[in-house]
Amino acid sequence: MSVPPERQWQRAVAMLTGADRVALACHVAPDGDALGSMLALGDALRSRGTEVVASWGGEPFEVPAAYAFLPATDLLVPPWNFPAEPELFVTLDSGSPDRLGTLGDRVRTANCTIVVDHHATNTRYGGVHLVDDEAAATAVLVAELVDRLDVELSQDIAAALYTGLLTDTGSFRYPSATPAVHELAARLLATGIRHDLISRAIYDTAPFGWIELLGQACATARLDVAAVGGLGLVWTVVEAGDLAASGLGLADVEGVIDVLRVAQEAEVAVVVKADPIEGGWKVSTRSKGAVDVGAVCAALGGGGHLFAAGFTSDDDDADTTLARLRAELEAAPHLPT
Ligand code: 5GP
Ligand code: MN
């Protein structure tokens, strides 16, 4: 699977231009690409006169503080007010219906579903698929859709798309940040958006509690150079108590993995986070290129990309979850790097 065929683009554009109402959903616990892609498309459709609602099917239903600057957040409706039988349903950055949480059933009840995504594991659960596993972000596909809808690239749309590009390429550091990605970024910047303020909001702004939480997470981090077949593993656990003490929510802990993965002795970095709302654990994994953590997490009921993936677990304690993950990591084949 690679670039979506022309026929799929044409069908998607015909449906989106023909619909009076469109309902958009992205994955639960949305990140920059999920939110940015959804709000960029929502803003573009609204500018054409379409009635748009947007949501995600999980709690907390609150835009994370780091993404509060995003445009078109007035399109957001809580999942319990989302249309039960949308005329046209569009999902963004979601590889399978379960990633849509409580909105997953709309794939069945909607008149038609357009899937816009870049996960290699996408299960093709819609009627029309704009799916490209080589796209650096879902935002890349939405940028093309905005062009094909003949919508002018406003600063609002550009800021939302830039957010998706920035976050899914690790600030343009991953191999996915190709020349074409930089060209798209240049186009977005040329609208006059303040990319410096976007980066500051996402990466360089947090309450002091985050510093304390990071300190705790780093102080309790462990390194096992023999793990992952000798490639090395670094991990930490963020307990519910740590989170409560910091006054932060689960979404605020996202950045911890980016600090942990710096450890040069470890191919794989893992953060196990207690979920204060759903209970259980939310696990983030990253690899440097020699292990497909997407496949590892898929084997544990989650998913993601080759080098950034996650899963959830209902184990009573983090050690049980870690033991299951370590066993999968031991068995994972080593990729050529
Ligand atoms: P993060 O660690 O930043 O939460 O997620 C990294 C990547 O893994 C993202 O592409 C995200 O969509 C995916 N991911 C994280 N958790 C899950 C999960 O529970 N299930 C699936 N299918 N993908 C996940
Ligand atoms: Mn994405």
C-alpha cells in the first residue's frame, strides 16, 4: 500500500463537495497530527459553506493545553452530541475503528465513511480510502485534499497542518521529513504563520509541575543494555500518584518519552503511564530504527508506526505490563539500520 489512487481522491472530493453536512473524527487522546488534520479539514470545509462537526470518542474531551492555539476549535462537539447516523463521516489519523473510541460505531451507521490516514496497519474500514503509509503525517494528505477542494490555504488552515507535520516528524528530525515535507512546510510558512509560537506552545511551554514530573520520571528510569536481544532498553513508569501530585493530565506526559529516548545505550524507549480516567496503563514506545515497535505493540493489542507506537493494558501493576512488553521485544526481529 502506498499513494492513494487518483480514483479515491476523485470520489472523496465529489463526496465532500456534494455533502451539506460532514462529521469528522480523529483518534482518542488526540495528538498534534490528529487534531491539526481534523481542524484543518473542518476549517476548509466550513469555508465552502458545509456544516461541520468534529470530535473524538474518548475522555477527557478537552483540547490539550499545548494545542489550545489551534483554529476552528468551535467545530468541536463532545462525542455524546456527535450525529448518530452521519450523512458523511470522515476519520483522520485512525488506523482502525477501535482507535475512534465511542465513535467507532459510526463507521457502520454513517451513510458513507472517508478514511484519511497514514498508518501502515490501516484496516481499510471505510468506503473511500485516502491512505498513504509513506506520508509523514495525515496532515500531508489533508493538505492535498484542501488543494483539491480548491480552498485557499489560509493562515488558520496552514497553522493546523503545520502542527501535524511538526509533531509527526519529531520537529522534522525523523527520516519521514523528506524534501517534499520541507517543501510543504515552506508553503505553510509562506502564509505568514508564526511557526516559532507554534513550536513554543507545543514543546517549550508547560507548568512547573511538568518539570517535577519529568524529574521523577527520569530519576526512576531504568536501563537494561542486555534487553531487546542486546540492543538495550530504557524505561520508566509514571504512576497515578505522580500525575496527581503534578496536577497534570495524561496528555501532558507525552513529552517524557522524547527525553528518555535520548539514552544512547538503548535502542528502545518505553514510558508506562497510569491512566487516571480509564484505569490501567497507556504505554508509549519508540525505537531508533532497528526494531519495529509498531508490530510489537500490535501484538499487544495496540499499534502505531514502525518507530513510534503504543498500546493500553488493564494489568493491575506496571511490572506485569512491562514483562509482557519485554517478552515481545526480545522476540522482535532486528531490522537492518
Ligand atoms: P504515543 O506514544 O505518542 O501515544 O503514540 C505513538 C504512535 O502510536 C501514534 O501513531 C499513535 O497513534 C499510536 N498509538 C498509541 N497508542 C496506541 C494504541 O493504544 N493503539 C493503537 N492502535 N495505536 C496507538
Ligand atoms: Mn499521524
